Amino acid sequence: MINLFLLYSISLLKNKYVNLLRKQILSPRITKEYIEEYRLNRFNDNNLRMFILTMILFAEQLLLGLFMAEGGTVLQHIYFASSASMLCFFITCFVFLYRTPARVNIAHELFELSFAAFGMATALCRFMVVRTEIFTIPAIYIAALYGIAVIFVFGRLQIIVIYFAITSAALILIPFFHPEIQVSNFRSDIISNGIIAMIIMLMNRKRHIHSFINNKRIETINQELREQSIRDGLTGLYNRRKLDEVFGEVCMKADRYESDFSVIMIDLDHFKLINDNYGHHIGDSVLREFSRILENNIREVDVCGRWGGEEFFVICQETDIDAAAGFASRLRESVEKMKFINDLHITASFGVASWNDYSDQDSLLKEVDSRLYKAKEAGRNKVCSVSDPTRV
């Protein structure tokens, strides 16, 4: 019974720690729409780290070759060759730093891996050629294993391949370069260090993905908040605040470049009666349907929004008064012919004014509002684009 209890306890502990390890290593999935963006983000992060690291290593290897190694020795040549290699990596990283690729391809991924592969190959060579009275695993080999694991982020398959390759190479090459030792004495150390470094890199990858996903969530939330701050909650059109902002920008642009634009103020006729007779939910549906008509009829360069209540505002860029009045007339006819919810028929009144006639933001707003009022005074379902009320 005691043996069974011990086996059961060991099994539970094993499952617990295996599941814990799996949670620490396995990364969350990135949705398909963000995969390319994540790969580019990872490449840029790796490139920046590589840029800083190669700059430091270039200076270090050059100084070691100049001042620490004897002139003309093999060691000095190794230092100079290593320094030249770091310089090549540094220049390439510099180019990618200031000319970021639009998307990551296989060449970029190979470049990402090349520095890690070079570092591990260098460490492996030092591992093989080191000669000491008591054989130990060199510090540079351990530094390469764990340094690359902590500094860089690669794909899961790349990580497994990298650490499997260097661990296998170390186990295979030791008997050829160090026949005097028993490989079995160091096999467990080499394998365990390779596995631990691989796990660290997988955990580092998971943290990097978590950071990317969290940043995307924050961006999405911020975008939603921005949209909520500039959009009318009922119609989805720009709200008064955003319209004022765009209107001010368009006025400044027109004043600077001496260009023209027109504005249209729209009011749905007898809208209060719809709310009173059919209820506010029907009135809200009418506002939403009219908003869709407005959106579907304006050009991409034009801007429209809900001015307030049943009033709407349209900014027609690079448009003179005649063209804007023609658009307003066509829109008025479309609204008049349209069957809204519950087969309701409604009409709208339009005021139209042009920047060139006033060249002042406040005066233009007052005039377009005045012309809308004149259109309503003339019997509604009218377009007023002139100051004289007899010509509505």
C-alpha cells in the first residue's frame, strides 16, 4: 500500500510539474492577421539587440587583438577575424535598422539565425581547442548557450534545431579533439545545459509573444476609445467635436492654398412628429437610415457627421457652390423617394454655402445655418444655396 501511495504521489507531482513546465514554455497563438506583423516586430527587436551586441564585440575583439595578443600569432589573427566578422554584422544591422523591411522573408530569418549560429560555432571551436590540465566545459560555451537564449527571440522550431545542433556537435566532436577524456563524464552536463538553455529561450519567446499580444490589445482599446470620442453613438458618423476639428483644418488649408470648398447643413423636416407619433426607437432608426444614405452618396474626400439632433453637416472638399448645390438637390430627391422604417416618407431641408464667398470660419457657419433656416421657411424640402430667400 505504501508503495502504491508513493507511486501515486510521484505521478501527481510529475503531472503537476509537467503541466507547469508546459504552461511556461508553450506560447499563446497569434491570430493570422497579426502573424506577419509579429514576425517583423521580432526581426526588428533581434536586429536592434544584434546591432548593440556586435558594436560591443567588434570593439572588444579589436582591442584584444591589438593589445592582448602577441603580434603575428594565431590568436591575434583569430581576434582580428572575429572583429571583422562583428563589423560585417554591425553594418548589416545598421542597414536594417534604418531601412526596415516591409515584411520578413526567408533571407531575413536566416540573417537572424546567422549571428546566433556564428556565436555558437565560435564557442564550440573554443570548446574543442582548449587545452587545460583538468578538462572543463569552457565559460565561453556556457555564455553562448545562455546569452543567446536570453538576448534573442526565435521561432519554436528554430530554437529546438539550434540547441539540438550545438549539443549534438559538442558530444560528437569531443572524442576527436579530446581523446584523453571520457565523454560520458561530461555528457550529462552538456545535455542538461543545452536543455536548460533551450527552455529559457522558449520561455523568453513566450514572454515576447505575450508582450506583443498585450500591446496589440492596448492598441485596439485605444483605437476604440478614439473612435468613441469622435463618433456619434447612434449613427456612427462623426460627432460635433470631430466635425469642428475637421472643419477648422479644412478652413486653414483653403486659406493657405487659396482653394475652395463648400459646406451643407441638413435638417430632417418635422422630425419631432416622428418621435411623438411613432416613438423614439422609430426616430432613431430613421436617423440611422438617413446616415447610411448620406455615407453612400458622398465622395471619399468629403466628410459628413451628425451636427446635433436631426441636423447633419457635410464638408465638400475642392467643391464650388454650384457643384455642392447640385449634390444637395440629388440627395434631397433621394430622401424624398426613400421608404424608411414602417414605410415612412420624410423630407429634408438643405443650406449650402461656399468658402470663397466668406473666407471666414464663423461667418461661413452662420451663413450656411441661415440658408438652412431660409429653406425651411420656404416650405421645407428645399435647397437654399443663395443669400436671397426669393431664389430658394
